Amino acid sequence: MLQQLSERLAMILKFAAACWLVWACAAASGAGLAADAPIQWASVDGARLPLPPAGHPRLYLRAGHVAELPARLEDPVLKPAVDRLEAMARRSPQMRIEWDALQFLVSGDVQRGRAAIETALPLLRKCKLADHQDACRETGRMMVTGAIAYDWCYRLLTGEEKQAFIRELVRLAKTQECGYPPIGQGSVTGHASEAMIMRDMLSAGIAIYDEFPEMYRLAAGRFFREHLPARQWFYGGHAYHQGDSYGAHRFSWDTYPLWIFDRLGAGNVYGAEQRWIPYLWVYTTRPDGQRLRAGDTFAHSAPWGRPWSEYMGTLLVASYHGDRVLMDQFERQGGAGGNETLFEILWRKADLQPEPVRTLPLSRYFGSPFGWMVARTGWGEDSVIAEMKINEYNFVNHQHLDAGAFQIYFKGTLASDSGLYSGSSGAYGSPHCLNYYWRTIAHNSLLIYDPSEDFGRRGYGNDGGQRLPNGRSEPRNFDALLEPRNGYRTGKVLAHGFGPDPHTPDFTLLEGDITAAYSRKVRQVTRSFVFLNLRSAQVPAALVVFDRVVSAQPDFRKYWLLHTLEEPMVEAASATVQCTQRGSSGQLTLDVLMPPAPNAALSKVGGLGMEYWVFGTNYANDVDPERIAGSSREISAWRLELSPKAASAEDRFLAVMQMTDRTAPARWPVGRVEFAGHAGCEIAGPDAAWVVLFNQKGGRSADAVVFTLARPVRTRVLATGLVPGRWQARCAGRSETQLLEVSEDTGAAWLEAAAGTWTLTRQ
């Protein structure tokens, strides 16, 4: 009897203790609601930091958000993510910790909270830096799990357990490539611009701040001193510099501080511009869900036919800013998932309804420090997409030496980047990368070949292309990026814009000076792009490219490049490119107008053993054919080279590319036109014509522009290189007059005109 009473008393005491713990947690949560008031900021080691508030939870959410969790876990929009996390928790002890900690927040179930703590500590102790590349991403993610258990289950921790957690979190922080204290690597690009500081150390630092403030001060301090200023600067261009794969990947890590600090109570630390970055991937997404190639592409290993993920960045920005178009993009690209699923549950705006991307304007400019333009004819399967680049800055790392490059997609890839970030010689820093893939020769840009040029760094041969900014070393910080002596500045946009209808433009213009992208072998290099939406089912679009190149020596030969997936057909000063792979049916027709025919040498380079040919050497890179068959890889094995036959210090290139369907090919007549001060091209369709005029002297002029239109059809005219202001267009012998507004951005006039001699004059 005495034993039964003793056991009953023990059960009562255990139940009372459990009730007390639940009450204590509830009381703590109640106190946390008061702690949701504005937090304090302080200057720490030269950086102004928001200080983690007293009370827990404060990592990723605060007490006010905890009250919303039960409804979120049952929300039909979030339910798939909840089910994924629960399924992962059944397979992974690490995910089980996070699931149990989440359930403890929701229900106050002490048993779940203690399970999270008691599983987390042994798992943290067991976690070691594995012997393979990027292993610190695994140890960094384990820091997140430890931080969640510490912060969310804080009231259940003993003093000894707190110290044990802190020891393990500091130990894991020391496995990170940036080191601990986190002073290594760069804060503009590189691995230290990924999760290790902006999520992993920051998260752990917030969790343990009361007992061990050092980690938060170090991680947040570096973020506010270095990472944030660089991003606030380049976010102004509404783009990201690390290519189609690493760009989306690294931007995703940028968005974690947005939410971490906001949920801490600090608000939006970035400002408004971050919202617009994912629109780069919206505009460069092809109808097949892949993206136009840019930089080091690892996403091409994804299965063919599956859209390329944009990771968490697009979702987190869409949710934070209530951007319905970006939510549509996130869902169309297949979402995220994986071990980031928890953050979708915590942060996704569940009531945000998607708005189709097809509501967007067809052209978009990505400004300084990029200077990129993307133009489209639509958002469906039959859309032409053209990308044009100036590159005001080159950030290196996973960005290529591709100032002045362009790409074209229509029912398949027609003008592409070349090379592979995989295969027998495709690893970062491989001979294929150093001498081909990263270099200008692998892009649709310009080469100026000085046979004696030394690129100044071991392993880099002479491709005739652009110089290596700062020896192609990553900028350590924002100051290093802006320092002129380091040479990251590679170009300047001279004009940009589209119209006359800003939503469905007839023309899209980008002009730039890319002289700074090259060494002293050049005196001047300018490139002008004009994309024309021809609004025809036969020939939906054309891209016109005009270049003016002045070399330091007349015998430095110049090359105009166009890379193709399949062997092009060359006939005199014209060529045809087709894309037949995987059911594609696109076709591109190239007409060379400058150099004039007697001086134009147009040839093709490529094929077996010459796929990656660089002035006598093929930097081979072989990929397993079976892996190619099921992947998104596209191998550009050919290129067109256009070069003047005669040596000259100054040369000009003018090329017109029309897009059509190879199963119903059409080719409209193209001709060169030249008037005093301006030269360009005419494209003659059956019902209308298009004339594009470029200022041959460069720069902008207030001089009158006189041109003659001979065709009986209505002609759409774009005249570039004009000073801004009001201009007048008048046809000789007629009273017809048009008033035109030339903007500072475009420096161009657009008009529709009948046959006759026209004069443009500035009023």
C-alpha cells in the first residue's frame, strides 16, 4: 500500500512539474508578446546592429507569430510543405528535431520539446566536417538545427545544456570556410556570400545571444559592414551577377537576412530594391522552363523538361513584398523544398494569389552596374527571347568575360553561350574553364587578337578576348570592387530603352561602350543592339547588332562571334542556323552588312575535335553521352566567325538576324542603308518595312538626319545617337510633320513614315 501511495505521489508530482513547465512556457510566450515591441540598435565594432530582444522565441519568429502557427499548419496552401517536413522528419533525425521543436511551439508539448533538445545535442556532437567539397554547407545547416532547438525550446534547457549547445555551435562555426571569427573570403561573391554567415552563424548567434553574444556580433557585424552595402548598391540594377545557376542560388541566401532581421523586429534592412532581382529570371526563363545561359551553369544537370528551380529567393521576396507575379514564377518553376521546407512553412504568404507573368511588359532593362536588356515577343511557346549585355562591372567568380554578348532563343537555342561547367575538364579552374568557358571566345561577343598578349595569370592562354579583372580574383569587399585600380569596371551604357508602347514595344535598344573590358590592345569598342518585334507569324523578330572597333594596331585582327548548337550553313556573307534537337524547330538567318562583302570573311569553326577551338588548341571537355541524353545540357559545338579581310585600325560590323520556323522558313530582304552621318539596315516585309539608323561617329548629335524611303509600304524608322529633346520629322514636298520626343535614356527617335525623303531636325 505504501509503495502504491509512493508511486501515485510520484505521478502527481511529475504531472504537476509538467504542468508547471507548460505554464512557464506559456508565460514566456506571453512575455514574448510584450517583447515584440521595437528592438534596440547599437554600434558594435563599427557597425550599427539590431540587438536580439530579450525572451524566446526570437529566431525566425516571435511570440506574436507563434499564435499563428496552428492555423498555418492547417492552411491548404501550406499543407503540402507541412506534409513534406513531416515525411522528412520520419526519415531524418535532423529534420525530426526541427519538426518536434515546431510542434512544441504550437502545442506546448514538453515531451516534444525535450525530445528536440535531447536529440539535438548528440547530433551536434556527432556532426563533423566531411572530406568532400562544400562539406561546410552540411555543418552550417546543422548549426541551424541546433539554433532552432536552443531558441524554440529555450525554457526547457538546463544551464549545462545551454553551455553544451554553445560549445558545439562554436565548434561547427569553426568548420566554415570563412573561419571563426568569420573574417575570411569575400562579402560580394564567393562562398562567404552564401549561407555560412547570412543564415547559419546569424541564426546560431541570435539563439545563444544572451549567454554568448560574440557569434551574433561577429556575423551580424560583418553582414552590416560588408555584405549589406554591396548589395544595396548592385540591387539598384535589379539583377544578380553570378549567372543562371549561382545567381539564383546566392540570391536565395541574401533573402534569409531579410526575414531573420524582420522577424527579429528590425524591419527591412535591405530597402525596396531587393524585390526586383528575381525578375531577371522571370525574363530569361524560356518556354521549356530553363533559363538563358549565363555564367557557370550547374542547373543544366537537371532533367530535361523539368523547370529550373529558383530556390527560396523568389518565394521569400514574393511573400515579403506581396508580389503576385513572383509567386506565379515560383510556382511555375516547381517550388523549392528540400531542407528549406521549414522556411516555406514559417514565411510563405499563404493568401497571396499568383498573377500570370504574361501580364508583364515584354522588355525589361537591368541597369547599373549591369547594363543588360531582355526583349521578348511574348510569354508562350512561340516567343522569341533575346538577351543583350554591356556589363558595366564584372564581379568575376561565376560571372564570365562576356561584355557585349547576346543570346537568342526561338523554338530552340539559336545563339548561345558555349562550353560546359561539367565533364572531363569542366570543373572550376579547369583548363576548359580558364581558356574557353569563362572567356570571351565562348560568347557571342567580339575578339581583338594581339598575338603577343599576355593575360597575366598562369594557366590563362590568349583567346583574343577581354582582360581578367583584377587577375580574375574575387573582390574582397565593396571598397575593393569600386577601387579603379582593381579593374572591375568594364563598360558603360550609352543608351537604353524600348517603345513606343512600353508594354508591347516595337523596338528595344541597348548601346554601350565596352572599351574598358579589353586591354590596351583597343582604343575603342562600342556595341549597339536593336531588337525588333516584327509582329509577324512568318518572321516574328529580328536582332540588329552594330559595332565600332578601333584597335591599337591595324594588324590586330577582329572577330565577330555567334555560337550555335548545330552546324551552321554559310553562303558568302550570310548564314543559316537551325535548332532541331529534341523536337525544336527554330531557325536564324544572319545577313552581314558590314564589313562590305568584298572585305567580309564569314566562316564556321567547330565539329569533332574543334568544339572548343582557341587559335590552334581545342580545350576539350567530354561529357558522358548517357548523362547528356536525359539532362538539360546544351553543347554548342559550332560558331560563326566574321572578320575583315584587310588590316585596319578601325572596323565596323553590322549584322541582322531574323528568326523564323525552319519547317516554314521565311527570309525577308535585308539591305544596307547609308546617309550622311548615319548608316544602318532596312528589313523589307511584305506589308511593312523597318529601318534602323546608327550614328556612325558615335556619341550623340544634334545635326539633322536626312534619309530616303523608297518602298511604297509604311516604314517604321528608328534613328539612334540623337541628343535628347523635341525633334521634328518632315517629308520633302509634303506638309506632313511629326513631332518626336527623344529621351535622355534612349537618345533615339521612332516614327512611321511613307515613301519620300525625310529630315529629322531638333527644335
